[in-house]
Amino acid sequence: MAVTIRNKTNRPVMVRFNSGLTCYLNGGDSSAEIMDGEIAHNEKLSRLRHRGIVEVIDAENPTAAAAQTKKAPPKVTKNKKTNP
């Protein structure tokens, strides 16, 4: 099974795989397809996923990962009343 990794931030991210190879992702970029053996039991990648920095997307079923993402609630601003 193949997966892709997407950087969810605006900053560059470095992801090291189990084989020792490193993937550099610019802000918002996605990697090429990666075999799941490269990321299985990868502690650094799991920390990046937990912090919301990267997203691992199944290459065969990309819509399932998109359905799991949470959107931030909209920011509410209050209008200040002017003095008469």
C-alpha cells in the first residue's frame, strides 16, 4: 500500500523515513507515493501527525483522509460601538 505525506503548515518540514532517507516538504506540498513500510512505527512521523504538522494520505483512497480532517471554527469579531 502506498501513501503520500502532505505538509499542512506554511513552513518547510523534514521527514526521515525508516530506511534513513529524508523527505523535505515546503509549506503545503505533498510527497510522492511512499511505501507504508517506510513510515510504519516511525516515532518522529507520528509526533508530526499528532501535532497537526503533516497528514498521511492513503494513495489508493485519498477521500477517506480528507473526511477525517477537522476545520478550525471561524473567528468571531465583535464590533465596537462608537461614542455618540
